[in-house]
Amino acid sequence: MIHAGRHFLQIPGPTNVPERILQAMNRSVIDHRGPEFAKLAKEVLENVKLVFRTRGPVVIYPASGSGGWEASIVNTLSPGDHVVMFETGHFSQLWRQVAERFGLQVNYLPGNWRSGANPRDLEVRLESDRQHQIKAVMVVHNETSTGATSSIADVRRVLNQAKHPALLMVDSISSLASIDYRHDEWEVDVTIAGSQKGLMLPPGLGMNAISERALAASKQAKIPRSYWNWQDMLQQPGRFLPVHSGHNPALWTARSADHAARGRVAQCISPAYPSRRSHTCGGESLGTGNCLREPQGILEFHDCGVHAAGPQRGRTAQGHSGEL
Ligand SMILES: Cc1ncc(COP(=O)(O)O)c(C=O)c1O
């Protein structure tokens, strides 16, 4: 097959990687236990907090977003725990599967794949949980398979109004750095992200932003864990990735993350930055044919070039440069 010109991907992710980022990776291997890597790791771990809008710790694994899903579960929950998940589309189904494989009792609130999580459904569910059996509420922020975005602020409001102590876990794999996201302000306990969507990096990094409550829960959680253990990752601040336990870091993606986090990604998340809406029907990409029904499900992109994430197949927003 002959390719002419530069290939420009228009799929929900992995997204195009800007030239500047590709250049940043084009260097020789360094010692992952040496001072250069330690410095890189420390900077990435600090800067990426800006993207999540958190002051709390973020852990980064050599993994895809699914690794981040697994880490969120095994670090905070115990077999048999009850959790609530919303049926928003394909990725909510897959996350549910992970939860069930770890022995969780999933209360899957039904949805029609045309809109995001319905906070009223959660309200009703919590009303019947006076004993606080539900240990976590898990939401996909941007359902990549449909384009439906859920209001995390509304889900948090319902939990707070019910004075319910369940942890709030959010999959922001295709929303981080694409759609307004506020880990601290929305009191999210675990945010799961990956490198290959809004951050416009190659695949290879799975991330968890962690609240104090989630950290406390991790000390009681009983699901066995080894590779994903937050405590191992957090014991040695600045070491980034489980270096101490002998694993190799995803060096090249870490380098690219450094450039992305120091660059315009911080600018993209500034509330002062102009935003625009992109009307799309993302079901095409998974062959579901679904289109969004409700206006709140429409993706909102920040005007910063990071809009390749999310389901906007066949459409390039006005003014797109492909470069961060
Ligand atoms: C919303 C969402 N969650 C989870 C995943 C799974 O992530 P990964 O393929 O990086 O494991 C994806 C991947 O597209 C996604 O879009």
C-alpha cells in the first residue's frame, strides 16, 4: 500500500502525536535507575497533576487505560463489595467485566447508550442503601463508543446529598485534556486515564489520580494486588513507575509525557481558555450506529489543538493544527 503525505488519524484514539512530541522521544536510552530518569519522573508526576486538576498524588504505570481500571479496583475494594456502575456504552460494559472478574457485585444502572449517567437513577439507588453497602460509584466520563458525556459534578452532588460514603471513581480515559475535568473540585476519589487520547501521546501509560479517601481505602482493601499496588508506587516519591520493584518504565512515553505536561496541556485546562462544541455521532466508530439524543451529551472541546480525542470520526474541528 502506498501512503502519500502525512497520515492524519481521525479516530477516537490513539490520537495523532504532534511532531514536537515525536522529536522528544527520538533520543537514546537512558538508565532508568539513574539521576536523569529520576528527574524526568519527578517532573512528569508533578506536572501531570495540573492536567487532572489535583493536588493529590498521581501514579503512572507502564500500561494502557485498562490497567488503570484494574488498579482503581484492586487498590480500593474487597471481593464481594457492592458497587454501582452506569450503562453508558461499550466501555462501561468492559469496566463492569473487570469489576465482576474481581468478585465485585455490580449494580449496573441501565442506560440507552444515547445519554450519559442519569444522576436521578443513582439517587433512587442510594435511597435504598441505608446500610451503606455500596462501596463505590463508577462512571465513564466520556463514553468513547457513543460520545455521551456524564456530569461528574452531578453524580458527586447526589452522593453528597445522600451523605453516602461510597468512593467516586471516574474513567476519564477519553476526556482528560479534551473535556473540562476537575478531580479535586468534583471530589473524585480515583480518576483513571491513559496517555493515548487527549494527551496526544503514544499508548503506554495508565494513570490513577488518587484522593485521600481512596488512599485510606487502599489500606483496608482485600483484593490481592502486586503490580498495581499504589503503596509501592507512592513509597518512593519521584521514582515514577515501579522502578524499585524491578519493572522497566515506559521510557519513551514518559519522555513524551514530560513534553506534553510541560507544554500546552496546562494551557488547555485553563478555565480562561475558550472552548467550543463539536457535534458528532460517535457510534459509527464501533458500528453501533448510535447518535446522541441529549444536548448535555455533546462533547465540548477546548480550543487548544487537543481535540482528536473523543468520538469525532470524519470531522476535523475548525482551526485544528494537530500540534500542541
Ligand atoms: C472511555 C474508555 N475507557 C477505557 C478504554 C480502554 O483503554 P485502553 O484501550 O487504553 O486499555 C478506552 C479505550 O478506548 C476508552 O475510550
